[in-house]
Amino acid sequence: MQNIAPQLVDIHSQHETLALFSETYQMEIIDVLAGNKVLLDKYSEKLKEFNNLSETISDLYYKKESASKELDYNTFLYNELVEANLDDKNQRELEESYEKLNNTEAIQETLSQINQLFSEEQIGTITTIKEARLLLSKLQNISSEFNDIWNRINSVSIEMEDISNELASIFTNIEANPFLLSEINEKLQLIYKLQQKHTVTTVSELLEIQNKLASKIEITQNLDGELVKLEELQTKAQKTILEIGNKLHKKRLSAIIPLKNKLTTILTELGLPNADFKFELTISSNFRKNGIDSLQLLFTANKGQEFAPIKKVASGGELSRIMLSIKAILAQYQQLPTVIFDEIDSGISGEIAYKMATILKEMSLTMQMISITHLPQIAAAGNQQIKIYKEDNNNVTVTKLKSLSDFEREIEIAEMIGGKNKSNSAINQAKELLN
């Protein structure tokens, strides 16, 4: 209802006259006469696009500024990880190699002792196993049980010889290498340092951090390109806004003269023959919600009186007449089904009230017109009159409405003229007004 109501009913409240002081309202009047709705919609659309682009650009500049402060540090961290060449490093293998090289003498000594245990001529393990195998071979053919045991001893003998050979190979190949030990130690210390710095425990976690840093650096470096694209779009939108704004300006200028003429004609009928307006329309340097124009409406009601802002020089009665004049003009351009005036006649009386009633009557020929009034001249001009009154029922005040008959209208208008004590003169005047 709130969305469709403004398209169906124009409600002029007692306080709406103050809208005359608003530059926005004054511009809306000109735009109605100029037929600027389509242009204003285009302008509004482009202005929204421009503002969104400006906000995005501002955010990106802030992000760029923040990112630039971190770029050097992120680049340092990234390069540090890249130079560590972590892709080719197996931390466990490095640690094993380091332990071997760092304990070469102990390993050699231990392997030598094991070799003696295995191969000692008299009591070596391998020699003993071989002797046992040889002795057991004499019993192989006696029972399958002895044959199975011989096979097991034979397997052990083969395995022990293989182990002995492998240990001998390790013993032969292992040697102290201070240079390689130092190199592996440096690699490990670099890994430990990076892990401690980034509070992680594995090389894979360091590589993940390296990838994240690369992404951050790339985003920061791409901001400039993104900003260039957005600023090009912003410039294009700005150009379009200026083009539409200039079209609005020209159309508004062309509408001001007929608007001024219509206003002064109606105000002459309403008892202000010397009323005059001056519309000072200038192009602003800012993009405003309704265009690039700035408007100042100046008014004078009397000859010899200087023009001044309408809110400073117009009286209450003059404001009511100006507002009615504007509504009467707008009614010729806006197809509203219903217009409601709530005491548009404020500050009006006498002959001017008759003139105002005539204007309202003319407006009602093309639309439904409802006027809330205390003036008998205006009440009598209506096709139908509804009385609004209050009653107290059980200490509760109730507002009621009553549609009046012809006779009731005579009585009501007579009361509006002379009060509750209706004189014959008031009744006759009421009949005259109705006729």
C-alpha cells in the first residue's frame, strides 16, 4: 500500500506548504513541467553506478595502502622460503644423514664388534651355525624332523651371512665427511629456523605458507591493474552523468518561463496581481541526487519589493495561494486519481476564498478532489459534503463522519458563516453559496 499510494493519491497536509522552502520540491515542480522523468531515471541509475564505483575504488585504494605496507615484509618472507628450496628437502632423510655422519666413529666401532661376533674364527656366530649345520646333516636322512631343523638352520645361516655382508658393506662405505656434515647441518638449521619463525613443525606446512604468501603478493600487484579498469569505468559514468545533467538543465530552463507565467496568472486570480518569481538555476560542481543543477526560488508579492527567498518574504496566506497554484498547474501534467487538500485555504478569507473555490472546482473536473476546510465558500463548492465531528461515548471520544443532505448542508454552511446561533441572514447566505 505504501508503494502504490503515492501513485494514486496526492495528500496535501497542513505542513506540506513548508515544502515550498525545499529546493528538492521546487526542482520537482520544474521537472514535472519539463517532462524529465525518463532523464531523471537514467541519471539516477548512472549516479548509483558512479557512486558504487567510487566506493569500490576508495576501498581498493585503502586495501592497496594496507597491502603495500605488508608487501615488502611478505615479499621478504616469501623469498626467504623460496631460497630455502624446500621442494627438494626431505627433513627426515636429512636428519638421518646428519646422525650417521655425526656418529661415524661410533658406528664403525659398533659394526666392527658385530663383525667379530659373527665371524670370529673359533666362536663367531656364523662359524658356530655352520658347524651345527654340518653336524646336523648327518641326521638328515634318519628323520624328517632332523631334516626340517637342518633347513631352518640353513636359512638362518644364509640370513646371517647376508646381514654380515651388508654390515661389512656399510662399514666399508661409511667414512667421516666434515664438509657434508656441515652442509647437511646448515640445511637442517635453516629448516628449524623457518619452522620456529612460522610456528610450524613440518616442511609441508612451510610450503603451504609459501603458497599463501605468493597469493598475497600477486593480489597486491594486481590491484593497480584493477584500479585502472575501475577508474576508466568511473570516468565513463561521470561523462554520461554530465551529459544527462546538461540535458536536464536545458529542459528545466525551457520549463521555467511557462511555469512562472502560469503561477502569476493563477495568483492574479487569487488576489496577488503583483506576485512575481525568479528562478535562479545554475550548474553545480557536484553530482546531486536530481542532477547537476542548483536552484534558488525568489519571490516578491508587491511592486517595488526586492526579490528574496520565498520562506523569508511570503506570508501564510500567500504561501497557501502559491501552493494551490502549484497544485493546480501540476494537476495538468500528473494523472493522479485523487487529490486531498487538508486546509489549503489557511490564511484565506473573503473574495479570495471564492476564487480558490473556483480553482478547486475546475481541478475536480479531471480528478477526484477532497478538501478539508473551515471556509463556507469552499465547502459550498463541493458536489458532496461530509461533516466530521466528535462524540463522547462512555468517556471515550469517537470521531464520526456524516454525509449531508441538501438541507443539512444549508444548516452546516450557515453554522460555518454565523456560528451555532444560525440567523436568517446566515441561512440565506448559505443558500446563495450553494446555488
